[in-house]
Amino acid sequence: MSPDPSHLAPATAALLQCSDAERIAAMREERWITYPRARHALELLNDLLARPRTTRMPGFAIYADSGMGKTMLMERFRRAHPASFDSAERRLVTPVLALQMSSHPTERRFYGQLLTTIGVPFAPRATILDLETQALRNLRRMEVKLLMLDEVHNILAGSAKEQRIMLNLLRYLSNELQISLVCLGVTEARQALGGDVQLARRLDELLLPRWQGYEEFQELVVAIVRNLPLKERSQISARALRQVLQLTDGLTASIFSMFNALALEAVASGAECISDESIAAWQPTSRAAVAFA
Ligand SMILES: Nc1ncnc2c1ncn2[C@@H]1O[C@H](COP(=O)(O)OP(=O)(O)OP(=O)(O)O)[C@@H](O)[C@H]1O
Ligand SMILES: [Mg+2]
């Protein structure tokens, strides 16, 4: 074993004390890894959360291809701002509420989903107005400041009229409760939100393009490798990094899976590090391993 685990993040270095089976199990678990681009996005969201309430709350629209890490980012932020119990008033104070737009969102479905997410029972036959009143009352009581909506492109599944109704609803919620909206989706989501100019204007766009170039991508790889519990330090050249970009099409999900699979191989072979050679030897057949990594 390398006497010096300084090539690893502290929590990962601790895993070197575990058996191979335990290290493999740890690698197979989905875990959050912070890389500079994600850190920047989280900082922007933190700034948004700290803004004082106004009648026109700013927000974000986060657009990226499928597999670029939007949902991971949303979950990470939500977990960083958990609900707390206010015992004096016997209520849960929930600064960040996150939900995924259903495949064909309508007012009724949306309010139903909101109420289910916050654990408020509602009558199946309740009118939309009842659901809205109940949702608004509860969100106010919970002091929700930021509402995160994943898969907002699903709005496009509705008719033109349904789309307008959904966008009006979002703008109304934001105005009425003075909350910020953070909408996440694939590029088509821009078209969906563009249907309401007032709403779209309030949302700053944050794009997470596919990885390319060198510096930013290298930072991502450094972050990933620091979190893979391998005993030896991995040395990866710029040329090998370019190969990774080609093999993964610059997609975050594929990059994480590829490194995970390479790390599993490195444990199995005893090499205990990822190298230019192991990247060069990466075969399409090894991609099957990606699916299980
Ligand atoms: N910060 C991260 N740490 C660890 N793994 C990550 C991270 N970001 C992304 N991944 C990996 O990439 C995969 C895809 O991420 P995610 O589901 O967030 O993408 P997405 O942009 O929401 O895609 P879709 O539009 O298809 O929903 C995750 O399952 C995970 O394996
Ligand atoms: Mg997602």
C-alpha cells in the first residue's frame, strides 16, 4: 500500500483501511463529488437563497443535456438545506423545496404533487382552487424560499393552453409567496419557459455544456480521481484526457461511469491506479462494465 494517501480526499483515504470488497462496494454506491463547476453553481444557488424577499424574486433556469448532472445538483442543494422543526410553532421550516415536473404537468397534477411532496393529504375530488389554497397556505407556513423544479421541459407535453396555464401558475406562485424558482431541464426547457416572457426574464440562465477543452475538464477529473479509493496515485496525461473526452462525448454521467469502471478494474488487476495505459486499453466491450459501475 502507498504509505501516503495524500492523493485522496480525506473521507476517501479512510476507505484504504477497508477490504477490497468494501472498497468496491463504496465505489458502486452513488455519491456526490464536488467539482469546480458544480461548486460554482451551488454558490450561485446559495446567493439566491440569501436574497431578501421582494415581489419579483429572481431565479435560475439551468439547462443541460441529459446526463450532465442537473438532478444530482438539485438533490445536493436540497440536502444542504434540510427542513428544521420549529417547536414553538410546531411546524417544519423548509427553505428549499424540490420536485420533478410530471410527464404531462397540469395545474391539478402540479398542486397534487406539491402537496404530496410536503406530506399534506388532500381530497381526490378537491377543486383546483382548493388545492391551490392548501398548497399556498402550507408553503407560506413552511417558509419556503426556493422552489426547485426538475424536468421543466415536460411543460411542453401540454397543449399551448396547458403550457400557458402552467407558466402562469409558476409566475403566480413566485409572486404570491415571494419565492425564487430554479427550473432545471434539457435545452428544450428554454422553449418551454420562453412561453412566458415575464417569467423567463426573471430567470438567469445557467448552462452546463458538455465537457470540452482542457483546464475545466482536468479539474473535473482531478476531483473524480481524488474520490476513488485507489492505493496508488493516478497519473493521467493531457493526451489521455482528450481520449476520455472522445470516448464519453463530454457527458458527465459517462465520465463518472468510465472512471468508476477503470477504478474497479484497477482494484481487480492490483494496479491500484488509473493510468494512460488503462485509458488507452479501454475497449468498447469494457463499456458494458460502465453500465454496472
Ligand atoms: N456531482 C456528481 N457526483 C457524482 N456523480 C455525478 C455527479 N454529477 C453527475 N453524476 C453522475 O452522472 C449521472 C447523471 O446525473 P443526473 O441524473 O444528475 O443528470 P441529469 O442532467 O439530471 O440527466 P437527465 O436530464 O437525464 O435527468 C448520475 O447518475 C451520476 O452517476
Ligand atoms: Mg435529471
